[in-house]
Amino acid sequence: MASSAPANQTSSSHQPWSIDVNRGQRSTRVSSEWFSRPDDEKFLSLRDLYGSVRARADCATTRIVESRNIRVEARSDNPERLMLIAPGDERGIAPTNWSFGQLASLVGAPASYLRNLPAALAGINLQHGLISHRGEQVKLLQTESGRTELRAATGPDYGRIWDHELVSAVMNFAGDGTGDTRWKVPGTIDWGSMRYNPNVDITKETTTLYASDRDVFLFLVDDRNPIVAGHLPNGEPDIYFRGFYCWNSEVGSKTLGIATFYLRGVCANRCLWGVENFEEVNIRHSKFAAARFAHQAAPALEHFAESSPQRFITGVKTARERIVARKDEDREDFLRKRGFSRAETSKIIETVLVEEGHPPESLYDFVQGITAHARTKTHQEARLELEGKARRLLERVN
């Protein structure tokens, strides 16, 4: 379903746009996914991604069994591999590395220690844990792909959200994610000209659609429809694009999550530059997780995708117009009252002076100064703390 154009943005000419990446936050979340994924986990369209994760769900079965009724045996054809014999399946189930770790964790056994033992000895320890398991029940997720494989072992109340459900929810408004709607795999920044080009071929090197046997992750932007929210010191428009990424693991390696934001560009290694208005929602795979996704998270994501950016534009405009300090002592007082040290206060004020050409006066000036100062922090915890202060400061105008 193609989404309608949000109001108050420039016309969609699909040409490179001049941007200023020195404002806002820098995020490496997508870049870490891009860097770590092998080619067989990269997809060139949402349709291909959906087909892959849906196929594995279609051949999967879930059942709850009594933990004490699961037998652990070394395979006769490979004594270094363990097999699980569950009621009703005497052929045996081969655990993956992930599900073996889950099963060991459920019964309180150290998985890393068991993996270093001979298979027979590891099996004896795991068997003891299953027999004495106080939870009594285990939910097994099995797939049939030439052999029966155990993909996940969780507690009985684990609320599974299938990976294909997340991809399908995105396809409802993003189509194939290749430009058939306004939402697509991002373009790249040309560092030589400092322009952002949305028109980049989708290849294994540029795609941001990923899935492994444990998870799914996708990142899309609306980068052919730039949003103007104010102007740069040189008079050029301050251009933003809308973006979001989301992730899930149907086998329990991570929560389901959705992050929405505005950004100024994406570089070739998929770092996000000039991020503003970052919001994140997480859903744990608890008993009612599937219902929460269907009734809350999926509609919220579609609402962001279809909504007008007017609230964001108004917030930036208001922050730019709200003067909170006119004198040096007012600037220092403003930051010190919000928990910044004397050294941090001086650096933030100096940063705004250098980057904006004037000392901070508006609420927006201080927000940009704080986020710029955050980018200098090498430790993530310190950086996130500063970015959080900047975000809370900007939220005051809404």
C-alpha cells in the first residue's frame, strides 16, 4: 500500500540534497547489523525477506512437553552430537547451538561449560537438569528441513511473535521496500559534496534488510521526500528524512523492537547521521506479546509511516524561537541547573559558537550543543546519558 505524501515538505525530485550532518545524533545501530551480516542473511526486497522467514515458519511446529520426559542421547552416527528424544518423536530432535543454550539455561546448567564436555558427559548433565527442572514444562519450536531440528526451547508462557508477522506489518505500508512506495532501502551520503543521494542501487552491499536463523532486522527511510525544518546558519534549508528500523527474534534471542526517528543522512556503511526525535518501543515475548504487537506496536508503526511530519516541524520551529539565554551568565546558569558540570557547560557553549556562529540562545541551540558534545564521548554510557538530556530538553516544547 503506497503511503500518501506528508504535508510541509519539499517536492520529491529524487535528486541529491545538501545536508548538515554535524547536527543531531549519530547512530551506529544499523551499521553494526550491516557490518556483521554475511551475504546469505541479506535480502534485496521485503518480498524476498518475507518469503524466507515465512517458509521456515510454515514448516515449524510448537508443543509443550514435560521436561522430565525428554531424553538426551549421543547420536549413534556421531557420538559428538546430542539428540533430544521427546514424547511422540522417537527419531530424535537435533538442537541448534542456540536452542541447546536455551535448554541449558532453562534447567540452570552452564551452557558454555557443557559445550566443552564430551557429548555423552554433557548429555548426562543436561538430562539430570531436565529431570529436576522445577519449571516442569518446556515449549519446543521444531522445524522439518530434511531432519527434525530444535530451533528454540523456552518456558511454556513464551509469547512468540513470528518474524514474518513483523515483515508483513511493514509490507502493509512499505510494499517491497525498493521504492515502489515512499519507504525504501536508504541511499548514501557523498562526503565530497556533502550531499545525500537517495538513488542508490540495492545490492548485497547496500541493503538494510536482514534475517538469520535467529532474527530479522530491517531499516527503511522516506528519503525521496525531504522535510524542511528551519534553516542552516548559511541560509540553506535544514533537511530531514523520516526513518525507522525494527527487529524481532521468534526464537527468543532478543525482544521485538521498533525505533522511529528523523535523520539527515545515511553513509555507505549505514551509520545514521543527524538523528533527531528518536523514539523506541520494545515488546518482551511474554504471554500476551502477540496481542500487544497486533493491537499496539504494528498500528503505531503504520501511524508513524503515514502521518504528517507537522508536529516535528512545529517542535523544531518552536525550539528555535524559544530564547532561554541572552547573556553568558544566563547560558551557564541554564546548563548548570540541568546537571552539567562547569567543564561540560564551557564545551557545549563553545561548540555552538563554533558550529552555529553565535553563542547559544534558543532551546534548539542548547539541544544541538549537547548532542554535538555527546558525539565526542568514547564511552557509550556517557554518550547516551547526554543524548537523553538533549532529548528531554527538546521534549519541553511539545
